[in-house]
Amino acid sequence: MEDRFARVRHVSPLWSLVRKNTRSVAGQIFLLQVALVVLLVAFAVFSLVLQSQRHTNAEAKRRSIAVAQTFAHSPGVLSALQAPDPAKVLQPLTEAGRKSAGVDFVVVMDTKGIRYTHPLPDRIGKRFVGKIEPSLAGKVYTESVHGPLGEEVQATVPIRNTQGHVMALVSAGLKVKNVTSLVDRQIPIILTAGAGALGAATAATVMVGRRLRRQTHSLAPNEMTRMYEHHDAVLHSVREGVLIVNDEGRLLLVNDEARRLLELPPDAEGKHVSQIPTLGPEMVSLLSSGREATDEVHLAGPRLLVVNQRPTDCDGGPKGTVVTLRDSTELRAVSGKAETTGERLKLLYDAGLGIGTTLDAIQTADELARIAVPRFADFVTVDLADAVLHGEEPATTAKGMRRVAVCGIRDDQPLYEKGRLIDFLPSTPQARGYGTGRSELVADLSTATGWHLQDPERTEQIVDYGIHSLIAAPIQARGVVLGMVNFWRSKEHDPFDQEELSLAEELVARAAVSIDNARRYTREHALAVTLQRSLLPRGLPEQSAVDVGYRYLPAQSGVSGDWFDVIPLPGSRVALVVGDVVGHGLHAAATMGRLRTAVHNFSTLDMPPDELLSHLDDLVGRIDQDEACTDSPFGAAEDALTY
């Protein structure tokens, strides 16, 4: 019993291996092929045996006929038949012919079937076993009979005399066992050939099975079915296009997403990529090149595709490439919006740094125009109320607007030139924006009839030039509109939209404060110049002491506290006074007037110069205390005082 269990344990791993191998597709194919080869070899052996037996029977009949006919036509047979005792003459002849021909018997008989000869002498004189009628009719007749020697195959032919009459019959044949023995001698050869064929076929089957096992990874049919179902489900459900192209450039596999992204026809698989009309030249070149590609962006119709391509023969697989496609159109649109937003923020940042560097309204307007071209608009024009340029409050309507800045991507534009005084009609976007304080967007200037009324000839030139879109944004500070900024776009870019309207307002707001500061500074400067000139001498007093000539050049950057004076004194004397107050503006001019008046008063007291300067210095000290300033801007001193 223990030996039996030991044998079972020994056989069990082998049986498990067999079951494992037969469970796989390769194992099942191997067993099927072996069974098929065995059946084919068995059928071949059976066919060969039948063919050999048939051939042997045919050969036996042929030999029997040949021996019988040869004996029937042998010389001396007719004379022997005419002898008194034909058997005595023919028996030795038939036995000699039988032995030399390799047959079992040669029997000569008369036309009644009585034997003259037989291998068994006791059978001579007895009737022949078989049919003789066909032979008596002159035919050669073969048959199988149970004769004196056993089962026999015999051929009977007629013996004719010189006149052609049948005088006798001769029969020759072989025993069936001798015929079978010939077949039996051929069977080993046939079986050996069959075994060789079986071995060769089995070896070929083993090789095919090994290759199939490598290709199927020894998977069972149900496992392969499940894997194929999973593969098919994943391949056609992923949101990423997958293509497989062989080394000749033919499309072997395409999933649903790739078919959608590339708009491939239903019969695309199997075609060369150059024969697929929906693929552009760039995509055809990439797919047929076989080169590696990593996150390359290619245009396929209206879509932007991210393409990755890798070879398939890295691990010994078939030559070709596998290609994956991702639709990045929406992502590119989102990233494009983010990029546009970033560019706009950068534009606003640069505007904050580059606009308002001086207290000059015209310079500020020019800085605004240069910042916006070409990053936001193709052309920018800035129109300020003419009163603003003189430091005054602007009018309530868009009349008397001075064009102070013109900037564009080209110099041959047909817009109004710089320096022109413009009266905008109420129907124009500029007049509406100036009156309401809100920006105006005109997406298509060719249909803006109100704008065309301003200057039909000029507006037609502008439209023909290619300028098609306008944003008119008011320059507004402290609730007061100072002018208008016009942003123009030409055919090189798309029309303005609502988001860009907000950006235009932001840009103008950066410049509005600076322009208003420039206006206020202009007004203050004008007042200071007026005050200063009113405090300076309007003419030279009459005196005979000296000949005096003067020229006063005020500061260019601002009104200062410089002054001069000529004061007649008693005794034909003259006081020449040159003074300077540190600082600029109205305050310096006012201080200069106070000091000039003090010098005049002190001079009337006929004081010596040093005493006058001492009193003047005390006056400056009191002014410092009154202003309660730590750093006095009035450090005034007279540069010269002469009598």
C-alpha cells in the first residue's frame, strides 16, 4: 500500500505538469496536432497496405497471365498435345516452367477441363477446378478459387492450333498465402516509413508548440479570452488615441479615440498612412518615419494633438511603432487664456512703471500710447481738452479736443495727425464716452454710422486701410473727464471684446492721474510765473549814477525765487540788488516778493550795506519761525548791494 501511495505521489507532479501544459493553448494545440499526425500516419499506413495488397494481387495476376500465355505459345506444346500421351510429355515441361517462373502451378488441360499436368501428380487426369468457358471462347480469364493447393489466384488462357481453333487450355497461378506473404514482407517497410513520418511530424509539432507557447505565454483559452476582452475594453474606452503602424508604414490597429481624433475612415486599418486622405502631410511624415517622439504637438484638422511614438521591437517584438494621441485643444485654449491674462497683467505692470514719469501731459499721453502699441492695440491716439493743456478745467463737451499723441505699428495710417484740434460730433463714440464718462466699444467700424458722420471721407479711408475695431476710453480724474484715448485695431488682429474693454479702462486710469497732476502743475506754474513777473521790476528807474542793462531768464523746470532790482538812493547813489530764494513754485515767488519789499524799505532808511543785510537776516529768521519749518526754504541772501 505504501509503495502504491509513493507511486501516486511520484506521478502526481507529472500529472499536474501535463494538466498545466494541456490547459494552455499551446498544450492543447500540441495534443491536437499529435493526434492528427497519428491519425494521418495510421491512415497512410492503412492506405499503403491496401495499395500494396492490391498491387501484389495485380502483380500475381499479371505474372500468372504472363506465365500461362508464355507456356501456351511455347514451341512444342502443340506437338505434345498431339502425342499419344500428352501428360508424359507436358508434365516435365510445366514443372520446369513453374519453377523457373516462380509460380505455384502450371496446369495444361483439354477442352473438357481434364488435367494433363499438375504439381501434384495424383491430380493429373482429374477435372480442373475453375471456370473454363471464357477461355474456351478465346479469352484470358483470371479468378481466385479453392483448389487442390488451397486458396489460389489463377489465370487461364487458350492454346490455339495453326488454324486458330482452341485445342487446349493452360492455367498458371499462385497460392493466396504466398501472395499475402509478399504483402507481409512490405508491412515492416511501410510501418518504418510511417514511424519516421510520425517522428518528423511530432518534432515539427513540438517546435510549433514551443513557439506558440512563447507567443501565448502558456495561457489557457479562457485566460486568453479574458485578456482579449480586457484588452479590447481598455483599448476602445480610453480617452487617448492608440495606433500601431508596422515598419512598412501600414496602419495595423486603431482604437475608437484615434479614429475620432484623426477622422479616419472605417477601412483605414491595413492601408498605408500615405493613402489615408484625412491625415495631413506632417502627421503622415511622423507616422511613416518610425522615429521616437515625446509630447510633440501636431495640428490635425481643427485639433492640436500631443503625439508620443515608440518602437515596438524593443523586446524582440515585430518591427513597427505604437503611437498615442491626446487632444490638447481645450487645454491649449485654457493655457492660452492664462497666457493672455499674464500678458495683460504684465502690460498693466509696465504701464504703472512707464506712464507718468514727468509732469508733462503731452509726454504722459505719449507714454500711454507707446505702452499700448503693439501689445494691446495696433494704433493709439490721445485727445485732450485744449483747456487741460493750459492748466484749466475742461469743457463739458467733446469740442476743442487737441490730438496730443499718435502711435502705431505703421506710420502711413490715415488717422488725424498729432496737434490737430478736433470737434467730435455727438454721434461719435468719443463724444458719447466724453459725455457719460464710460468707455465705448465699437467691434465693427464699417457699420458704425454715427462715427462715419464725423468725417465721411476720412472714416472711409480708415476702414479701407484695414482698421476695423475701436475702444474710446475717457481720461477721468476726480470725476472730471480730461480727454479721450482711442485704441484702434487693424486686420492683423481680432476685434476688441468686453474683457479688453476693461483692460483699456485700467490702462487709461493709470495715465489719468498723471495727466491731471500735469494739468494742476501747469496751472500752478502759470500762476507762479505770473506772480513772479508781477513782482519783478517792470522797467528801470530814472537815475544818472550808472548805465544799467538787464535780462531775466526764469528757470525752465519751475518758477524759482530769483530776482534783481535797481533802487535809486540819495546822493546820486544806486543800489543794485540780486537775490535768490531756495526752492521753486508759488511759495518761493511769494517769499521773493517779501524779501524784495523789505530791501526797498531798508534802502529808504539809507543804511550801510552790512547793516541792511543784518536786518534782512533777522527778517528771514522771523519768517522761518512763522513757517515753523525745521528746514527753511528761504535761506535768502543778497548777492550784491552797491551804492
